[in-house]
Amino acid sequence: MAHAGSVLVPNAGVEVFRSWAALTEGFYSVEHAGSSRIIREGGVSSLSYGVTGTLLLGLDATVTRLDGQENKTTVEPDIRMKWNFWSKLSPGHYHRLAVQANLGVPLGDPSSYILDHNYTGPGGSNLRFIKPRIIPTVDLVYSRATSRFVYGADLGYSVPTADHSGIRIGDLKKASLDGEYAFWRGEKAEMSFVAGAMVRHFGQAHGGGATFADTGGSDVALSSGIQYAPMPTITFEASFTSDVWSVMRPGQPRMGNGVLFGIRFLR
């Protein structure tokens, strides 16, 4: 079946080698920075190809719109490489361990920001928007599948570069767990429940030799959703994510609730 994985560990259940995979998703979430409420919405399109039995290359494009005191629209293409360097296969299940590297290049308006009371932007806003030149990310992904279960874990690190003004948002360290259970199966169709948890830690922003002391922090998010595969090559998915614990500093945006919906094609 076309196991998809959830929004938190999107590659845990996707082990497609020597074939094509395509994904289109839409997302909507609410963020808070001080008294500002920002709506983040947009879509993601991804295309992956298995070059060999262990190497997968991908191209992703994310379009994001921020609605708040200021409206921003950004496009972020990135290239992705996933190397499955260890696996243990047996009838009916597998274990896999892979390293994945991404390189993103934000275009258009910036989609990252901090709250800086020493800065006043258009309309009197204290939100300082930051647009990194590039965003390199590396992940270590473990996944396992059995007859009805697919689950995985991810450790990731992202370190955006500085923008043209020399300001750099903090790095991001994250750890995620993800599980998928096929609770119903027909002759060709399948329906699954997906749940996940993610811990994130944001470093402090820097610029001009100084540190933005009110930025950075940590949070924990939980996600749950449903997937329906009418045939082995197509999966429809929808999930809900909520921030359940947060110790963000006052200048760091806080995640609220979010929804995701999408369709995945495998060949």
C-alpha cells in the first residue's frame, strides 16, 4: 500500500526506491508573536525519484502566505537527497535507516520572523522579517514496517544562513516520532490512522555582532490524522497538529493549531 507518514515525520513511511513518487499538500496554521496573530497557509509540491535501490533524489517547492499586520508570500524550492545506508528486510516487514540532506533557497518575501521591540516596520509592526539566503537541513530517519504498522523516528538539524542585512534566525534542532496503523483493508483499498509527536528547540537570532535575547525556546507538538488509499498507488491524507507545551521566549513565534491535507502518488 501507499504508506504516507504524517506531517511530523513525512518520510518515515515513504521508502520508494527505483520508482517515482509525487506529493501535493495544503496547510493552514496559526502562530502568535507577542500580541500579533499570524496565519500561515500554503501548499507543498514534491517529486522524488529512486536513482538506485538505496539513493533517492527529490525536488520540493513550498508556497507560503502569511496574513497578519503585514501580508507576505514566499516560494521556497529545495533539493533533497536521501540515502538508505542500512536495512534489514524479511518477509512482511523491514527496518531502514537513512540520512537525508535538504538545501532550500527562499524566494519572494521572507516567511521567517521574530518580535523585536527595538524595530518598527511598515504599519508600526514590531515583527522583523528575516529571509535567509539558503537553508541547509540534515535528518537521520529510522523507519520500520510490519503487516499493519509503519512507524519511524527522525532527528533533524537546520541552520539558516544570514539575510542580506546580516541577521540570522536561530538554528533548529528537532526530534520526531510517527506511527501509522492500517485499521481497515479491502481488496485493494486501505484506511489508516496516523499519530505523531515532535520536540523542537530554536536557537537565538543573531545580527550585527549581537544576540536577540528574547528569541529562541522549545516546544512540543502532537499530530493525528487519517489516510485513505483507494488503490496501492494513491493516498489521500488529512491531519491536525497542536502545540501542547511551549517555553518560547517573548520574541520567538509560537506554534498554534494547524491542519494539513494532501494527495500522494506512487509509481
